[in-house]
Amino acid sequence: MDCGERVLDYVGKVRDNNQYCHGFARNGDVESAQGLFNEMPERDIVSWNTMIGALVQQSFFRDAIELFHSMQNEGIMVDEVTMVWGPSNAIKVFSTMKERDVSAWTAAIGAMAMEACSHAGLVKQGMQIFNSMEEHGITPHIIHYGCVVDLLGRAGLLDEALDFINTMPMEPNGAIWGAFLAACRIHKNEKMATCAAELITKSAKDKTGVHVLLSNIYASAAKWDDVAKVRMQMKEKGMKKTPGSSSIEVNGAVHEFTSGDESHPENALTASMLQEINCRLKHAGYVPDLTNVLLDIDEQEKEFLLNRHSEN
């Protein structure tokens, strides 16, 4: 076997292992993916990327961070592309890239590590990863600033998050404000949301989701006049919230149910079944949490709407 054949054989084996590892990960079998990864005699950047992505997707965030650091210890440097792509895009990006060198294939690692830190609440580690970008001569992208806002917000550090937004070298977009408002809602901090409201109006004029979040925060605080103002702004700007929906496939046919829509031909039967399910739930001791119904209506109406709530 000549040198060229040996190279092709090596590349083929690594690629096959990567595909098997990705297959395990895609099916949620992290244990098998980890076992295959550990037994690989040779690993390329795709191998590392796939395994870290699998850990992140299954919420093994600390393990993902440890693997990220192990990769760094093996001398694989991150670059600007590394920090931009998220874990769910790693394999998709690889399949469409024209040049698959080490620099290009470190694309998702930084974002994965920062996402892992965010979900695990590891603020210090997440900030270290963010700050290391400039140490490597990399200019952070607005996506990375969004990761930091999400990181600080999840930890309840809303003052720090807002200060960080105000010192960004670029204008914050709808995603940045969306992350901040989501944190305000989680931590029930209507005051901070109000502080950001004026800035949001200026920098995220066309972002429906941001306005909906702001409206929901006001609704959680029972500030119905403010809710009405935000809804009026949305109406004036032609913004419409996409209604939530649920779908199910039965005998090869897909049935979709949209919130507030009663046009389905089996609507009466569906409503009857929902009523029966609700009765059984109550009999079992279930008590609905009506605080999540952000409308100025009575308790009975809230319970009715909650029972028929759908998500996209």
C-alpha cells in the first residue's frame, strides 16, 4: 500500500467513526457515542466537535466543558469561525464547507462551551471563554455577546447583563434584548424590563418576539395598561404573534390544532376528550398554575385557556 492509499484508508476510518458517533448522538445515545469516541485510535476535529455537541444536546454541560478543555490541551486552537456556530449546526456546516481544515472545523466549539456554561450557570467559566477570544486575536461577533447576556441573565445577574449590553461595541439587536427580557421574566424583575423598554423600542422595532416578551412581563406584574400600550405599538407596526399549534399524525394524516381555532372537523370530539382528561387530572389532584395565563380575565376563563394551550 503506497502513501496515498494509506492516507485514504486513514481518512475513511476516521470519517466512518465520526459518522457512527454522530448517529449515536443524534439518537440520544450519549453513552455509546462516548464509548466509541474514547476508543477511536485517531480523532480529527470533527470527532471532537461531534462528541461535544452530543454532550451539550443531552444537557451534560460540565462534561462538555471538560472535553472542550481537553481538546484545547491537545493543541487545537480556536479561531473566529470556531466561536460563531452553535452545536446543532456543527454537522450541517461540515457537510457544506468547501475547505475542511482544522481552523474551519473548530467552528462550533467556543459557542458550545459558552452555551454549556450558560445552562449550567457557570458564569466565571463562560466569561473566561468569552474573554479568551480577544487573547487569541479574535473579535467577538454579536452572537457571542448574546451568549454572555444569556449567561448573566440565567444566573440572575440582570444589572451586570444590562451594563454589558450598554458597553457593547455594536448596537444590540432583537436577539440580545430577547435574551435579556427572557431573563427578566424568569426572575420576575419587571423593573429591569421597564428600564430596557425604551431602548428596545429604538433598537428592535421590527422584532415581534421582543415585544411579546415585554408584554408578557407587564402581564405577569398585572400592569394591564402597559400591556395594552405594547400591544397597541405592535398593532401600529403591523406586528402579529404567530399562534401556537400542536400536531399529531394518525394513519398517515397530520392533524394540526391551533390555539383558538375550532375549525377542525373533529373539534367537538377533541373538546370532549380534553374535558375528560381534565376531569381525570383534577381527580388525581392536579391543580393548574393560572399565573402563566397572562390575560386580564377571571379564573375560570384562565383555566379554560390553559387546558387548550398549544406550543409551536
